[in-house]
Amino acid sequence: MSKYAMAVDLEKCVGCGACMVACKAENGVPPEVFRLTVYEIEQGTFPDVKVEFRHDQCRHCEIAPCVLVCPTGASFIDKNGLVRLNATRCIGCKACVVACPYDARFTNPEKGYAEKCSFCDHRLAEDKQPVCVQTCPTGARVFGDLDDPKSDIRVALKDKKIHIPKKEIGTRPKFFYLKKKLTEEA
Amino acid sequence: MEIGIANELGHVWEWPLGLHFVLSALVAGLSIIAGIAHLTDRKGLAKAAVFFAFPILIVDLLSLILDLSKMWSVYWLYLNFNITSAISWGTLSLTLSAVCLFGFIIDYFKIFPIPKRILNLLAWLLIGSSVVVGTYTGAMFASCLQAVPLWCSMLLAPLFFASAVAMGAALLELFKFGENISGWSLSLGAFTACLMLILYITELYSSPKATQDALEYLLSHYGAIWWATVSLGFIIPAILAVIWIVLRQKSPGIIGKSIALLSLFGGISLRFVLLFAGQGHF
Amino acid sequence: MIDFTRREFFKLSTATVGALSIDCSTFGRKKAKGETGTKYSFCDMCYWHCGIKVKVVNGRVVKITGDENDPLSRGKLCARGQAGIQQLYNPDRLKKPLISTGKRGEGKYREASWKEALDYSAEKLLKVSEKWGGPEATAWLCHCSCGGLFGHLAAAWGSPNSGGPAHALCIGGREIASKLTFGRPVGEHMPVDWENARFIVLIGNHIGENSHNTLMQDFIGALDNGAKLAVVDPRFSTAASKADWWLPIKPGTDTALLLAWMNVIISEERYDKEYLDKYAIGFEELKNHVSEYTPEWAAKITEIEAGTIVQIAREMAKYGHHAVIPPNRHVSWYGNDTQRMRALFILNALLGNYGREGGFYFAAKPWVMEYEYPPSKLASAGGGCGGGGGGLGSEVLPDNVRPRVDGKGEKFLYGGLVEPELFKAMATGKPYPVKGLVAAGTNLFHSMPNVPRVKKALKNLDFYLCVDILPQEHVMWADVILPDTTYLERYGDLHAVPHKTTPFISFREPVIKPLYDTKPGWWIARELGKRLGLDEYFPWENYEEYLNTRLDSLGLSVEEIRKKGIVKQPQMSKPYIKDYESKGEVVPFKTPSGKIEIYSKRLKEAGLDPLPKYEKVEEPPDGYFRLLYGRSPVHSFSRTQSNRWLSKIMRENEVWVNAKVAKKLGLRHGEYVALENQDGAKSNKIKVKVTERIRSDCVYMVHGFGHNTPKLKRQHRKGASDIALQTRYKLDPISGSCGLHVNFVKFVKSGGRVS
């Protein structure tokens, strides 16, 4: 029983894309699609400009719309709080793809089922970090068990402000942005 | 910057699902009329509704399957029930409707006689399942929480249901055989649908920023179709319905035909516009 | 925003959510079946050469990970490194030796056997040598990815016209400046003591966008440690987004800013006097020299407020040797590059930071014996991105060898081959005709300015041989094309990496057998060498034998080193001045004076400025914008645009244009336009990026796009090439660095012209 969560430190991310490719290689994601995407937000006017790199991927919400709308039980929340997918059961109705507020799900163009980030559950089983966290050159990605006070994520969350996009929807995502000081949401 | 692609989701739900929504509405409307007509002893009307509803239901189920990207796994719909999933409810109710309608067809073709008590029970079941069939497509939209701002309204469920009744009645009015559809049911359907739509639009306008953006998208990309749908498909039929009730005509006549035609157009158009505009990018 | 101590937020258990959904935790991932193995190597997706672990399942590479044991990658790897798999399995790769059957540039080929292709090539090269007066008539352009053996071959044969574009079109100016000032190269990995730095100033340095693995780690690490950052750049780069100060400098005026900083630091006596007295010469001359370069003077030139200039100078000085101004890599900007970089190094010297904590460390090179070849006619030019070929010595050529054609000694003073000048010589036949060309892993149409002249030069050749992995445009002009293997299919030379604490040697071996009918670069060089009668310079039978001979000097063998892929020599490390002085050793500033040479006698003697001066650069004409260019974190130069994964992340480049300018010109974000330069060269269509992140006098695009070759499906006609718009360059009189920021462009809409 763990409560896994992930965070991206916006002050450390330089948008190098290592996480995107690592995920693809590790999880055999078809070339056309990504389980994890990084994009850039520009704010302000010259010369007072701000730029941040935002990340979209499955947030493993505690109240997961994708699980709520799944008719077959293909999407489910496991004992570690991970939103997981039983590909056999998935019929490809795409209700979860539409329901996800973070556009984290997509239909696997080769296999037909609804894909998404798994927090690398197969690596967690071997006591390894998710591959995007493992490879991140700047250490912007942090992962761990929220119930364990000594975990990387709890340590990282301690001295930084937390920002949860679309928090008002109330899905209780387990993916955060970290910053010393928050800028306005674009 | 250059790095920063997102998966090109585009329209996740495509036209087969829009077709499914339209056909489900017709099935729901027809079935509920069939059930009520049977129980109120208007056998001719009931028969007409059943004969329309059953084949539409078959095509309807096919259109649902057509939209699945892993359609050979469709049997899982029957092996699992998720109480929070609109599709689960939809599958269940559509199947139940199919069984009930099939019961009536067996009886009508006298394949083997079904006792009246059982037929009455089937009629009640049909009414019940039709309410679910009529509302579930709306609920399917609404259950997307705030992921899709345009759909983020539970009012869509009663709106879709009222419109479904209007569409069922309209179909029977346009292609009448056997007994006439009562003008009351036609008018009531059209009127309620219009009321619900007005409520829905009012809600949209008083919603948070995301919905306002979505609304702007809807009006800029689908503006002409949207307002045509609202005015021709809902407001005018409602006005005609009031006129008809005031005139107290027995048979709907030309006004009835107009209500029927416009309601059908409104119902179909509303579903497609909401489906596509909802998934637009804003 | 939530306060994390209020943990109720997370307390809702999953049980209330899952309702009727069935937990299928028994559903597991299928384990990869078959033979699984991990091999060590080092990456070659760029010149950083991170140590990697390659996972192979059933003879297929499935995953490349950073090696935790490697001081460069430290277990991390960038997007490109991990996408190496898609370079290996790129379906567009060259698969068989090809011999041209048409005219040059027509692209008509027939397949040939290796024997035929090699025999034919050697015969042609010998004929060129015979007809045009010796091996000098053949030029050799060899870059990292094919290995250094082609440079060795050129030297053995006797052609001084050999090198790689890393010098003149990239780091040459920086290396020469550093050698002139500190008597030390900057080298492959920039010896900046990031972990102790407290104040960092980046000038045109795109960390993050150039995605050098260790650099990104150290840079962000330094900021995380609390280092302050000022970024000087006409464009709000990724690095600028992390900065405390962004100074949007007017392009081409960096030297003025550096001189003004020196002026403030010296006039306010904020420099490290003790350090300069002890380790530097020429301070008094500098003091007089910079006295006229006041912040007010610089403000007018750089368009940065005088107050800001003073403030940053004071901040910098406050941190003393914990403040550092790291050099960038690609410095060939304006043809004054060596002097600009000298100004940068001198400013560092004023802070007293070379050989001190928080500044630059002395990068110690690990030791391994070189292979002892018989003495050859010439020294090998090298040509990797580590800065080879940039010596300050006046190499004396043997009497029987004609000098380089690029004008070294006349047009510029120091450094390796200047390729654009080589192509000029090829096109004009002066000072003597160069009629043969071997290009290995060097993209001629996407790295050389003035492409029309390069094409003209190629048409003048008697023989043109290409060794490459992909059918790039310039490859399909060659008379013979030899398909090289990728770095995952071959041995590579031992890579000795200088490092602060752990100098080390990394090892590359074939992870899988070569795909198709491709051969490793070392094999091709050896076979060609043998056919040119140079057997004695290739005494080893295969590369394993060569490596074993070198490794023997460390008491190792290929068998042993492959277990870890790396040999560390921490005992070699002596990062700071104090490490030398405590042992009574000489501090290794290897200048003639043995000290930091602020005032350069050598430049004075050559008739050049002994101290850096500000020179005005040409302004763009009305309606034109200065064309700046840079890197994307997911692409390496022009090599990776057809990579299946990377091309999906970044398919095409965009031209960045200031939002106000865009409004004035009526350019919409996302629309396609073409660019036309001052000489009328027109680009492919390119998407407009309207942004607040750039000054209004320049535009910017990522380098390496705009390939026009249907043979590379994923990169054909995607984006525009900056090189195609760089029809001119300005030659640096010291290093021969070819300044490319001297080209101007205007926007052309498909319908008509934008004024």
C-alpha cells in the first residue's frame, strides 16, 4: 500500500525532452504518440518575459474521471493508488480519452486500446523509479510515496510551493508542479 | 517553442457516435410511446412505434460498436457493470429495450402468444429502460466532468430525453400508419425540449471561464448551425406547439407536421453540433 | 496552490472511488522473452560522448540508458541519446556501397561490392594525386561520427588539407583565445567549477537548448545551490528563463559589454589584485586600455542601461572567484570571435577564478598510451568537437608538402582547416587545384556557408568520396558512397576525458552486428589506406587488436574493460591552483610566460591587437533582420531530423519574430513564409513564431532543418535551413573562425513581399 505521486520542479526543467523519449523507449509506445508531453508557456511582453515548461501526462487522480466513465472495468485504481489499465478489457469506447481533463489518454494506434502513463508500474515492482524520473538530467522530476515522509517527493514538496493545474475540477491528481514562487497560470 | 507537441487527439468521438446518439434518441422516444400506448390500449400506435423502434435499435447497437477501436472485445460490456459509467447504463438499457421490443414483435407476428400480464410487464420495463436510453447519451456527455466544458452540464440528460420523446413522436407523426400520434405528446415533447435547451444555454452563460471559452468556440465555428438548431429545431416547434394547444385541434395537421419535421432536425443537429463543438480546441 | 501540511486533501481512499470496478492487480506486463544482455559504450548522438548502457534483447537494441558509473552521464541521458535506437534502425540508412552512374548531383547510382567500390576509390584518388601534383590535391573532411582514422589516413598520405568543421565553424575562436590567454584549451566539456559557482553570467550560451547532458545537470545544480544567474542574449533563451537578470543585448556588441564590465571592476578596484599580481601579466596595459570603455559608452552601443551594466559588474565582483562567465561553444559569430572570447577570459581572470573554486578548474587528462605508428609525413589534424587542430605552434611542413589552401598564415594566424576557404580554393583553383575530396560524417550542405559555392566546388572535383550513415543531400553528390555503421555497431577509439575529479577513459564496442552491408569506419579507412600503399600505417589486423595494444599500457584488455566500459583515474586529478602549489609544482598556465596573458605579446608581434577592442559590426539594411540561429534540445545539428522519435517531437523549425515587428509586417503566428537574404538567397517555407522573446532587430531559427531530399522521408522539406541563408561569412584574422551572424534576411510571403 503506497500512495505514489510525481512532481516536476518548474525551476529545474529545461524542456530537453529526455523524459518523452525515455518513456517511449521503455514502454514501447508507438512513434506517433506520447504518454508524456512537454510544452512551453510564454508570458509577458518584451523584455519582461517568463517561460515555463509544462508537462502533460496521467496524473493518477484519486477521483479519476477515466475510471468513473469506463464501462468495462478496464481502467481501475490499484492498491497503490495508480490508475491502471487492463488492456484486454478495454473495448476502445474512448470515454476515458474524452473524460480526462489533462488530455493524458489516447488510443494506441496499433493496438486500439486507451493508453496512458502508468508511472512505470513494472519498474516500481522492481523497486526502480519511473523511467522519466530516472533519466531527467536536471532532476526536475521527482517521484515517491506520499505516505512515506522520507520519500523523495515528500522531501521535495517540503520547501517548495505546489501548483496543481485544473485543481478546481476536484479530481485530486497526484502530479504537481513545484516552484519557489508561483507565477499566474496561463 | 519547437519542442512542445501534444498528441493530436482531434475528434476522439467521430460521426458513428453521433449517429448512435441520434438513433438512441429515436429508439427511446418510440419505445416510450409504444409502452404508454400499449398500456393505454392504443394498440395501433403501439404497434407502429414498435415496428419503427426495433430495426432502428439494431442499427443503433451496430453504430455503437462501429465507434469502438477494439470492437472484438465488445463482449466485456456485458461482463462488467460500472455504476458510474453512462455507457454501462446505456448498454444495459438498450439490451433491455431490445428484449422488450422483441417480446412485442413475437406477439404481433403471433409466433407464439404472450399473456397480457407479461406484455404489460414488458411495457412497463420498456418505459423504464427507454428513460435510461433517452438520458444516458446526455449523461455520457455530462460525465466528462470539466474535461469538456460544453458538456459539463447534467441538464443535458433531461434535455436529451425530452428531445428524444419529441423525435420519437415526430417520426410517428411524419410516417403515420395505424393510429395517429396524439398531438399532445408531440407538443409536450417539443415544448419541454425547448425549455430544457433554454435552461442549458442559460447555464452555459453563467459558467466559469473555461465554459465561456468553449461557448466562444462554439459560436465562432458552429454559430450559424447552432443558432439555426436552437431557433428552428427548438424555439419554433415550441411556439407551434403552444399555437396548436391554443387552437385545440384534434389532429395535428400541417402544424403537427411542421413541429415534427423541425423537432427531428433540431434533435439530430443538436447532438452532432454538441459532439463536434465539444471536442473542439479552445 | 495548496499547503502540503493540510493533508486532508490526499486522504480520500481509493475504495470510495473504484466502486464497482474490479481490481485487476494480477494483470501483469509480459516479460520480454529471449536473450537479454547489457553492453557498455559511449553515445555518439552528439560530441558530448556520455557513457551508456545498451539493453539488447534477441539481437535487437531495445533501450539505451545513461551509465551511472560514467562521470558524464551519471545515469542520465538526453532525448537524443535515448533515440540512438532510431538512428540504428532508421529505414532510410545507406545499405550498400554505391557508385555513381550519372553526372555529379544527379543522384544516379548502382550498387557495388565493397571490393569494387574501394578499388575504384583508391584508383581515382591515386589518379588525382598523380595528375594534380600529390596528395595535397585531395581534401579530407572527417567529423566525429566516423572516427578519427580518416584524419590519420590523410596525414599518413600527406594531405595538409584535412580537418573537421568543429574548428572554423564552431569552437575555434574560443580554443585559440583560451590558449592565448591561459595557455590551456577549453576542451570538450568546458572545465567550469559549477558546483562552487555562486554567480554565473552566460553570454549567448544556450544551456538547455543545446542539451549537453552533464552541462544541464551542473547548470541546474548550481542554480539549485543558490547561484545567481545573468543571461546576455538578444533572445530570451531557455537559460534566460532561469535567470535573475536578462540583458537583451544588441547583437554584435558583446565585446563592448565585456569591456565596460572590466572598466567598472578595474576603476572601482573590485578585481582580485593578489591573484593578478601572482598569476597574470599585462594588467597595467589593460587598466589603461579599458579606461575609456565606460558603462555609459557601452550603454549606447549595447542598448543595455548603464545602471544595469554597473550593477551586474558589482554583483560579479562581490562573489570574486565564485563568479564565472563560462564560454559558449559555437563562437563563430562576427569574425572578431577570438578577441571577443579573449575579453571574456580576461574578465574571468580579473575575478581571479581560473584554478579556483567556483571558476575554472584544471581539467586533468587521463593517461593511456597512444598507438605507436611509424612517423608520418604530417601530424593528424584530428577534427572532433574537442578542439583538435587548434594548436598555436607554427607547424612546419616538410619541404615536399605544399601548404594548406585555406590561407593560414596569410588570412589568419592560428588553427585548423577553415573549410569555407577550402571550398573557395576548390571553386577557384587557387592557390593550387584541389581535385579530390573525401567527406566522412560531415554535412557539406548544412554546415558550410555559401552552399552555391560549395556546389560549384564539388562540380570542379575529379573525385568525391563520401562515407556516411544516411543519404543526406551532399552524400548523393558523391562519386562513390561507402555506408558506415552507426556507433552501436562498431568499435570506437578509446575516449580519454579530462575531468575535475575523475579523469576517465571510456570504451565503445559493437552492441550488435552491423546491419545491412555496412562496414565500420575504421575498416573502411584501413582498406582504403592499404590500397593507397599505406599498409605500414595500419599495422593492426582489426580494431580489437589496436585497442588491446593501447589498453595493454594500463594493464587491461578489451575483455576486461568491456565489463564496465570505463577506466577511472582519479589520481590524475588536480583541479585547483592550490593542488599544484601545495606540492610545489608549477601552475600549468602553458603560455610562453607561464602566466595568464592578459596582454598578448604574440598577437602584438603578429600585428594584431594585443588587448581586445570593440569593433562595430555591420548593421542590417532597412527592412532586414539579423539572422541568428541555435540548437534544439532534441536534435544534433543536421543529423537527426529523420530520426523517427526525434522528428515527431520537433518536425520543423520556426522563425522567431518579435511580436511588435510581426504586427507591423502583418505576420500571423503559425503562418508559413519564406526568408530572403541580402544576396537574394531564398529559404524553404518556414513557420512564423510570433514571440515576445526576441529583440526587434533580429530573427532566430533552429539550425539543421530545411533538407530537400526525398530519400530522407521524415525530413524532406521540413522547415528552412539557416545555412542556405548564410551566403557570406566574416573571417576571424586570429583563428580563421567564420562569423555567420553577418547575414540579414527579410520576410517573403507566398503571395507577395512584406515590406
